[in-house]
Amino acid sequence: DFFKSLDKEIFKKFLSIFKIRNSNVIFTKKDLKDAGGYTCIRNGKIYITVAHKKTIEDIYTLIHEFGHALAMISNTEKDRIHYYREIESKCLELLSCFYLMKIRYNLLKSILLVFYHLLLKE
């Protein structure tokens, strides 16, 4: 839902990497040293590898690496010059923080409303 909420084009690119060729996103329990994940191109296909530690960091790492994948896709489309930097990845991470805070806020608000209505009945 996060990628879908951003932009149709970004969501389409996410699906092309994640759903259509789901073997291109690899979750591993191997120790990736200091990196939580990495993105690379092999034979014209983009691969994302993310350490699977069962924490929220896994989600942020996947989002971060998808930012690198977006940069790589942009670099290969229509001879556009694009440098592999951190800006796309960091922006996506920041947007995901806002997205998760919004979900959490809506959930908390719903819970408080239920408690409020329960208190009114008593």
C-alpha cells in the first residue's frame, strides 16, 4: 500500500521488480556485514537483496534498496543520465516514516474513540 500511495508510475515500477519477477527480491538470513541490503544489475535485471532479521529495519532497508532500483531503472530508460546516489532511497525512507506514522495515528485514534464510547455507556 505504501508504494501505491506514492505515485502510479512508482507503483508500476515496484510491481515490475517485486511482483512480476518476485525472484528479483531476495530476503536472506546471511550476515551482510554493515549493509542491511544491496541492489545490483545482472544481465539487465535488477536484484534487491535484504537481510531478514524480522525487524522494522527490514522494511526500511527494502524501501531504501527500492530507491536504488528506481535510480537504476531511470538510468537505463531512454538514455537518461542518472547517478546512483542516496537521494531517492532516503526520500522513500522518509516518506515511509510519514506513511507508517499516519497508519499508527489512525489506529490509535480508532482505539481511543472505542474507549471513549465505552466510557460514555457506563
